[in-house]
Amino acid sequence: MARTSLGSANVNDTQLGFGIDIGGSGMKAAIVDLTTGELVSDRFRIDTPQPATPDAMAEVLCELIAHHEWSGPLGVAFPAVVRQGVVGSAANIDKSWIDVDADALFSAASGCDVHMLNDADAAGIAEMQFGVGALADGSPRPGVVMMLTFGTGIGSGLFVDGVLVPNTELGHLELDGYDAESKASAKAREREELSWKDWASRVEHYLSHVEALFSPDLFIVGGGASKKPDKWLPYIDIATPVLPAEMANNSGIVGAALAAHDRP
Ligand code: BGC
């Protein structure tokens, strides 16, 4: 059977979905087994076009879909506030995205039913279902779980008894008079050439602030910095448990695919 006819279909009990993760430097896509959270295709990447305008990105999106010969619903993880498919912020992306109905634009360009959501929300959805946020029986951890991604910015995904509260944007909390992500993102560590220990002390300060505001039961830390948790997590000393994300590079793709499939 041609892959194009498999879009989000049940084939031998395997339910397939498709996710795209958009970042500042790359747009990555893969076919996902929605029952296990595993990628069942290659993870195909194309450089993010510069300037990263909506129309230029729509073209790349179509190339990613064509590469995987996908048809059917698909999800897109995007580094911004996204309300009902409409982009509402542009901290680290091209400002021309503000107010664009991404679902409408990408659906019209691709002929697929496209559902966009915030990147940290997508990463959290994947972790809560298949990663460190899932219990042994597969159910999401109860209580308040806060996913935080440390990359170019700081993204946040808030879960209450497994249910996402979307678009929390806690990377932009004001801390000591600064936008928190400008001091504690992974990019800030690189830009200022901080040691892991010095950067960890900023992250700890930031986590303590979020802890005081939300009293979560668990922090899950993801993004680029979660690939090397041994370098900095041992320096973090707060009351709330902090666990590194497990799905690393794939969480945006997997979470986006799940969100598109589960959408009402
Ligand atoms: C954006 C968020 C995004 C985060 C991580 C922040 O600058 O405002 O929407 O989730 O970066 O990419």
C-alpha cells in the first residue's frame, strides 16, 4: 500500500501521524507511530529559509511533506504563541508571522489538514505521553507538571493532571529586571561563554522563581541543554524534582503529530 494512503490510518494496529518541528535554523519532519511515540521514517531536515517569512516557510513545509509522501492531518511545532492556528508572538522568529493564520496558510499550501501549536507545548505533550512525564502504565503524571525547554529561548508547557494549559510563555517572566530567557536560555550560555556551573546557577534562580509562582510537582527540562544533563543538573538545588526530558530531538515532531491527531 502506498504511504500516501496511510495518513493517520490504522494499519496493522499501527496508527501513524506526521509532525514537523520548526526552529530558527532547521525545519524537521518525520512520520510517527502514535501508539509508541517512535519515528517510523527518517527525520528529514531542511534549513529554515531566511528571511523566515510565512510564504517561504510554507514552501519548505510542502517539500518536507513531499519527501515523506504524506497526506492526511499533520502537526507543526512552532516557537511562538499559537491560538487556534493564529500566531500571536514573535520573540525569536520573523515579525511578519504575527497575526498570521498558520493553519489556514499551511493547509492551503499543502492540501493537508495542518494544526500548529507552540513548540514547548508540543514537547510537553510528547514527554507526558511517552517520556519522563508518563507513568509505567502509560498514563500522564498527575498534578502540576511544568515542561521547560532551554534552547534559543526558554519555552514552557504547563500540564494539570495531564491536561495542557497552552501558551504559558514563562520564558518571558521578568527576573531581576530582565526577560528571563535573555539570561538563562542555552543561547545565553553560549553567547556569554558561561561555564556549565555559572549557567546552572542562573537556571536554578529561574526555576526557583517559577517554583514560587506555580508550586509544580515536577519540572521536566528539555531543549538542546537536556542532551547533556550531567553537565548542569547536579548543580540545581531546589525543592521540586527536576528530571531531564527523554525524547530529546524528537519531542517537537512527536508532540505535534499527537496534537494534530487528538485535536477535537
Ligand atoms: C517563545 C516561545 C517558545 C520559546 C522556545 C520563546 O522565545 O516566546 O513561544 O516556546 O521561545 O522556542
